[in-house]
Amino acid sequence: MKRRHLQAICFGAVALLGVAACSSAASGGSSAASGSGSGGTINVGLLSDVTGAYASGRTMEEGVKARFALQNAEGGVDGKKLTYEQVDTTSTVPGTLSAAQTLVQNDHVLGILDGAFNLSGAVGFLKQQNVPVVGFSTASQDFGEATFTNMFSVTGSSNPGFLVTTTYGNFFKSQGATRVAGVGYPDASSSNSVIATMKGAQAVGLNVAYQNTSLPIGSTDVGALALNIKKSGADAIYLPILEDTAFALLAQLKEDGVKLKAAVLLTGYGQATLGSPPAVAAAQGDDFMTFQQQAEANTPATKQMLAAFAKYASLTGEPYYDDIQGWVLADLFIRGLEAAGGNPTASSFISGLRKVNNYVAGGLYAKPIDFSQFGNLGIGVGPGNCVYISKLQGSTFHVLPAANPVCGTSTGQTVS
């Protein structure tokens, strides 16, 4: 799921490195990047839910800024510097289309980074324009459709019918849980995620105690919901919902005396939670999913990322999860540019990245992604459907050995 973004539409340039949030580029969606040889720039678009229902005060921009700045400091891509434009989707389907049109037709970006929750309004236009899109499969099922060759999910090509895998079921079982609950929104991404996870839990011998996919987006009126979960006897819960709602629900469950052996949140990892005492109190002992290695893993890949955050985006300490997501979006786009050849076009980017079969996000992923494959994955990243899970204890996220990462197998079922 997605997640917690936003900020201003236009940021100032990063001095000396040429990373500009407010620059314009000379390249169009299907033309060569501006400049040639060792000069020029490559301009990229970033779609973000700056306002509206999915806005939460932060976008993925800082992660994009840091990753592009690091690449520019190392010489760019074949000597070309990377710039980006961020545009607000207003968290609506028409707004997403309008933002995409602005980036392609006015800003002439070579490709799009999708940091928006719902990309459905723009996919048809971006396909028709042959614009490369790097994003998250949860934003649109079209990332898993073979006809949308221009769309690349940073987590791999998830099955559009929501392939059922045992990833979270394996985690719940490792924590001693026996009766699982799932709560989601009515939209297809959230509701199908709940259904697939509950089926995966059943596949490893767990019982589904409670399932609800009608929660209004952004609601914190959770008293009746918590009571129903308590009555169900659930001892674990799966929450592909925005963190404000998840924290309100978890706090109410604790007040009602419900003791959970595991509570998996798909949102909330990072500084946004640690910086809020009520959130820290509500989420004590709960489990936070990331697709990538957590900052606390202290690996070469996480060390490089954190150093770049500090140097190029003035981010120190625990990063926001949006920052990590933005970093990976930018990293995959860079990999696509490298695969596109010396003077990249939209077409050479798409054909080049489709041949990449060993993408591991600079070491942040457990298993490699093969972009020649379509619709072959369920929950998680790569062929193992892997995710990383951290537990909040005190004011720190702790890497769980049993979920570093936790992976799962496909049951052969789909939700739809």
C-alpha cells in the first residue's frame, strides 16, 4: 500500500549538483534526453498526492532528491545530470491525469516516477504517449499487465488478480498467532490485499477470525470496529490502511483489553511515527512492513542511503518511509537510464529496462527482480514475495530476525 506523502510542489535547486525541482527540461516523453555526449540533462516527473484524501504532509521528494543528487555527484548518467519536477495529483483520478499531462506536455519529462496512491487516472494517457512509468504495483493493477510495457513496479510485477501468497501468514505463524483479522478500505488495492492475505494465512493453517474491507478512508471512528475485532477473538491483525487510522484502531484495541501477538501495518515505518508521542504509545509492540531493508539493518546499502539523505536532503536520524520509497523510485529510474544507452529515449528506456533481470535496489532487496516477467508475483518483492518487518519497542524500530526478510510461496489462487 501506499502511504503517507506530501509537501510543496516546487523546491529549490540543490547547489553544485544540478538537482532542480523547479527546472524545465528540453526532452519530451518519446524524444532523446536534452543534450548529447557528456552534456545535457534528463528531466523526470514525480506525481505526488500533495493535497486531498491521500495527503499526509510528506511526499517521496526528499528520497528522489537524495538519490539523484548522489548520481549527479558521481557524474550523472553518461555525463547527463538528472533533474525532476513534482506535480500534485490532488488525490483524485482527474487530478492524476491532469498532473501527468502537465509533466509530459508542458515539462517534457523523459519519464514518470509515481509517488501517488492511485495512478488509474493516468495509465491510459501514459501508455498512449509511450512514457516510462516507475512506481508501485499497489497504485494500479496495470503494472502487472503485459500490455502496459511502459510501466515498471519497483517491487516487481504483481499479479493483477492478486496472487495469494503465504508471506504474512508465515509471519503471523512465527509469532504464535492462530486467529487473524484483516481491515481495509473499499478500494481494490486495500480490499484485495486483505482478502489475499487472509487466504494466505489460511493456507498455512491459521483461522480468519474477522475481515472488514468497508472502512472509510481516513476515518478514526473505530470504536465499533475494535469491539467487533475483540468479539472475534483475533490475536493478530493485518492493516493495509493509512497510519492515522491504524494507530487509532490499535489504541482502541489496547484500551479494550485486546492482546495481539502481531499487528502488521503497511504504513507508518519511520520518523513520522517516532516523532509523534501518541503514535509511539499506540503502536508499542506492533509490526511495520517495508519492502526494503530497514535503516536499522545497518548494511552497506542502508548506510549509503542514509549518508546521501544527510548530505543531499538534510535528513538525519530515522528516515521517513516516504524518503526510502522515493530513493528506490529514483534508483530504479537510474537503472533504466543506464540500460537505455548513451542517448536515452522513452523507447530505449522501456526496451532496456525490460531486459534487466537482476535488480536489487542497490542491495536493499533480498531477491532480484526480473522486469521481463509480468504478473508473476504476489505480496512482497521478487520471486520470494519477501518483505521486511520491524517491531516498535520504546522509541526505536527493531529488526525482527524472523522477518529479515520474511518470504512466502504462491498458493496458486488469485483473489479475482
